Amino acid sequence: MSISIVSDDTLPQRLADLSERLSASGGVVTPAQRDMTRRVFGEDLSPQEVAATIAADIRDCGDAAVADYLERFDGPRLSPNAFRVPENDLARAHAVVSPEFLAAVKRSAENARLYQEHFRPASLPAREPGKGVRLDMRCRPLNRVGIYVPGGTAPLCSTVIMIAVPAQVAGVPQIAVATPCGPKGQVANALLATAWELGIGEVYRVGGVPGIAALALGTESIPRVDKIAGPGNTFVQAAKKEVYGAVDIDMIAGPSEILVIADETASAAFCAADLLSQAEHDPGASVLLTPSVELAKATADEVDRQAAQLSRSDAARQCIEQYGLIGVTKDLDECVELANRFAPEHLEVMTQDPDALLSDLRNYGTVFLGAYTPEPVGDYIAGPSHVLPTGGSARFYSGLSFHDFLKRSSVISYSREALADAVDDICRLADAEGLDAHSRSARIRFEAEGEA
């Protein structure tokens, strides 16, 4: 195994190509997924075509289509009344997981809650810009949110925390979880226990495109939600794109990614471990930018050595070969410039003075400063949600927070006198647009009195 080291003028283009390949539009599809698509549909279909087909069937046939697709995608044969995990099973899972695991869940959830509550602004009083005019903004939580939790290669119980807690801080009263299950209909105890610990009793063992479509469109046994949030593979993201409009979604996300900026003071062992932390997702981008040739070479050696020790060694090695890159730059300024173009999901800064670069770094989901702030701190314990923009979308998207579960509605109140003061300007603008009914709507309130 080897990770590419690039030290010439091709580095910017190599980074751009990597970002594009792993973006949501890049549509990474594994050979196994292609084989499954052919077997289920009898032909090669793109992820978007798969999502559109399944969503249409679930819209038309509801539970029957969900059950059919679960079985066709090598899942269990479930009757609709078995889609939902019984609350007794959630309570049982909560009872059998280790006390140490539950303590970690509680600490993670508490940190997430404190972070979201700290940054939730207090309500401001209504604005009164003139006599008889009152302007206000009302923020209300969404009524029902669906959390999608991948469960294929790893049951991401931390994702439940990182989505549910911001939604709860926003005041969302109903939260449902959808996740894949094994051939016997089993969901990992850790995931069920985490949901129960957070007070979530509605968990469906329905994953993939059928899970997204069922949450968005509703079936006889799965009530529809107002918004879906959560990570997933290319097909899950295609499904979220397909149902957007019927529901809101958090974002369209590609595979996970990390970019590390490091100087000669950084530990090669630390850099390699952090690159591999994303490579074990497979696919996932792992990039190191450094002006130090010595660190670049030492990190490459460390990646090779450490990968052999991982339980997911084969996946990590394959991912590093396909999506790993070490770039040697002229200086740290070039590292910053390239990082801003790449706009990574996770950005680590391991330099002698990490804070000195912070003001110039603009595009990232979360930045991790210093040698003792590895990316898993953000995944599990720090507090900010780990649901973050990928594939360069950190240029315009933000990480998930309580904001994403609030609706903002304007409130306008004009007195008769205030409208009289504004009516001429309203009519001038409406008439300029050729919308005379708009103009009349304002003027008619004074015509009976002979004032307009």
C-alpha cells in the first residue's frame, strides 16, 4: 500500500479531482452495489434512478413496497407490523449494554445539549420602526423529524446523539429513527440503547432508499416526517434528493473527508492515525498538506505501518490508495489557500501556533486545533454536531445545529394610519410590476371613505 505524495504544480488539480470524485455528484458506487442493483432491477440503474423507482413504488403501494424492497435487498422478510422496533426491545437493549457505554452516551449527549443551548439566541422583542407598525419573527420547532442512521458496515449510534440532541434543543416533539437491520431483522443494541437513553421510542428497522422514502412519503405504518437528517451512502443521498420538497433535508453529503495542515513540529504518527480515521469509512478522503518534506515522508511510512494494525485494515488500505494524498507545499500560506479551495468536512491544524491560521481559514465543516484535538473528539464528545458538509459544500453549507429544526415566520401588523402613510409607495411598486390587484388591495381600504 502507498499514499501518494505530490510536491509539484499538479497539487491543486489533484486536490480538485479528489474533491469532485468524492462529492455527492461524483456518485461513488461500489462493485457490490452495482451487482445488487442489477440483481434487484434486472438492469444497470444510476443511484438517482434507483431512488426514483423505489420512491414511486412506496408512494403508490406503501407498506407492501417497503416490505418487498427490504427482502429484495437481502434484508429480512418483515410484515409491516414488524417495521417498528418494539419499545420493550429498546428498553432491553438499554439494560444489557455496559454501564461504561451508557456513561459515554450520557456525557456525549450532555455536551451536545450544552453546546446547542449555549448558542441558541434568546428571543428578541418585536421591532416597532414607526407609529402603528409592529414587526416580529416567530421561531417554532418542526413537529416531526426523521433521523437516518447508517447501519451497514458500522452502527453509527453517535449519529443518533448528534442529530437528536439539536432537534430536542430546538423543541421538536416527535423524533423517529430509521436504520438498516440484518437478515434476521436485528438492530445493534448500542444503537437501540442510545435512542432509548435519549428518550426516543420510535425506531424503524427500515434502511437504505426504502427507509428515506418511507419517512418522507409516509406509509400505513410509518408516519411521514417534516425533515430528514443523517448520513448515508450514494443511494441514500440520491433518495434524499429525490424526496426533497415533500420534506426538508439536512444536506446532500458525499463520503467523509479529513484534511490535515501540519508543519515540521507535528507528529507523523498523529498525522497518520488521523488520516486513517477517515479511511476506515471507505470511501473517505484523507489529505495531509505540509511544507515539510520530512513530515510528508514520515507520515507516509506511518500510514503503511498503522494500517496493518487496524481491524478494517483492507478497507483502510484500499481507501488510502484511492483517495489518500499528501501534498508538499511551499509554505503554510499555500496550505491555507489549498484548504480553502478543498473546503473539507474535517480540518485539522497541527502547527506550532494553530490559532495563527484560524482567521485565514474560511471553508470547513469543523476545524480541530492542535495536536490533542483529533477529529474523533468532534465525532463523539466535544458537543458540536458531527453532521457536516462534504465534497466542497462547506463553501456554502453549515454543520447541523438547532437552527435546522426551527421554522422562522415573519409577523407584520400595520394600523390604519401606518397603512395610509405607506399606501402610495405600495401602489407605485405594484403598478411598476403590472400587478394592479396588489395595488387595489392596498387602496380599497380607503376608497369607501373617499380618501384614496
